[in-house]
Amino acid sequence: MKLAGRVAIVTGGSGGIGRAIVLGLAAEKAAVVVSNRGSREDAESVVDEVCACGGTAAYVSADVTRPAAVEKMVSEVIERFGRVDILVNNAGISRDSLLPLMRTAQWQEVIDVNLSGVFYCTRAVVRPMALRRSGAIINISSILGERPWRAHVNYSAAKAAVNALTRASAVELARFGIRVNAVAPGFILTKMTRTALEKFRDRVLASIPLGDFGQPEDVAKAVAFLASDDARYITGEVLHVTGGAGIAVGPL
Ligand code: NAD
């Protein structure tokens, strides 16, 4: 019950990792706002799952690439719950292509959602968090922000920038009592990764010291920790949830 009385927003809360994050925060008794672009049905099914377990959750639709929609989402949350304590910037997309063939739209869309979206949502919660002199922001980055994989220049660039944004905003927002950290997942089994992971299964598994893909719940546990007071003295960090992927230089 580490988050009792807290209110959290999870962007992309209806996707593979987002759903697990919502359920993880709700298990610690936070009231959770599930936000996404697209399927209302998916988001409402997460809300129903939380409520069925006796938790509190609500759905607020917002496209993170639209600053006005993001501001409206935060206003709605304040109106309904009176506060926002935790923001999880989880919404993300991939539009993979080899660099010479990558269309401008593929580059721009990934930067818009995965990087600018994090900035818009962070900016929108600073004021309500600063007024309470307390807040925790967790950005979902990726191992690909540090270790490249072919056909991912847009995604890698965006996630590397999210790590930099995490550190820079942690320094700037500490004076308001707001902590900002990132979680960098490795290869987690979700809709986003299933096709690629199936195609390269053996090669990818051979690069993970712990010898297995991650589950969305592995990421969710790291997020719940960083959101809680157990992490009260941790800010500006990137916590890797990768099974050790990307650490070794040579063959395992
Ligand atoms: P997913 O495709 O299952 O879910 C993505 C979610 O983001 C969906 O709910 C979708 O509606 C939402 N979304 C997309 N564009 C949006 C927008 N413009 N505005 C609001 N919401 C939007 O993906 P996932 O695998 O659960 O990934 C979640 C996060 O984890 C992403 O940031 C991703 O980059 C990161 N990540 C995933 C893995 C992995 O192995 N799955 C690894 C590293 C990092």
C-alpha cells in the first residue's frame, strides 16, 4: 500500500507495458488515470480490471503529441481527483526502417510521440506538483537509447534524448520536490516487439545474460518503486530492466 492517497497518470496505459504499470500502481493503492490515443475499449478494460479489484481508475483520452490535449487531460485529472502525484510517460511507438529508406514521416512521428510527448506531459504536471512540493515522474525509455539495433535510428535517437531529458528535468525540478527518473526496458514481450522478437528469437536470447525475455510486470515493478517514497532520494537515474542485455562487450 505504498501509494495510498496518490493519483497517477499513465500515458499509453492500455498497451502491453502501460497496462501492467497501471495494475502495478493500483495494487499499491494509487488512483490511476489511464490515458491513450486510439482504442477507448482497451483503456476501459484496464479501468474495469482495476475497479474489479477494488481500486480506483478512470480513463482520459489524450494524444501526447498535442500540447492542448495534454493540458486538458491534466486539468480533467485535477478537477476529478484534486491532485496529480505521479506521471508515467509510457506512450510510445516504433516505425522501423533502414536509415536510407526511412521516410520523413517515420522519423517525425517517432520523435513526436516518444520525445515531444514526454516533454508536453512533463510540462503540464509541473505546476500542480510544484504547488504540493511533491511529485514523481517516470519516463519509459529503452535499452535502444544506449545500444543501437539496425533499422531503429528514429527510436534510438528519441529514447537517448528521453534519458537526457530525464536528467535535465530532474536537476531543474528538484527544487519543487519533484523527482524525475527513467526506466529503460530491454526486450519485453508485448505487441510492439512480438514480431521482431519472434524473427530474431535465438539471437536476441543469446544476448541476454539472464537468458529470457522480460515481462511487462518486470517494468511495472521498477516503476512502482520509483514512484514510491522508497525512492525518495533517487532522481535523474535511468534504471535498466533488461536481464543484463547490453552490458557485455563480448560473447556471453
Ligand atoms: P504498446 O504498443 O503495447 O503500447 C503503446 C501505448 O502507447 C498504447 O496504449 C497506445 O495507445 C499509446 N500511444 C501511442 N501513441 C500515442 C499518442 N500519440 N498519445 C497517447 N498514447 C499513445 O507498446 P509497449 O511495448 O507497451 O511500449 C510501452 C513503452 O515501453 C513505449 O514507450 C516503448 O517505447 C517502451 N519500450 C518497450 C519495450 C518492449 O520490449 N516492449 C522495450 C523498451 C521500451
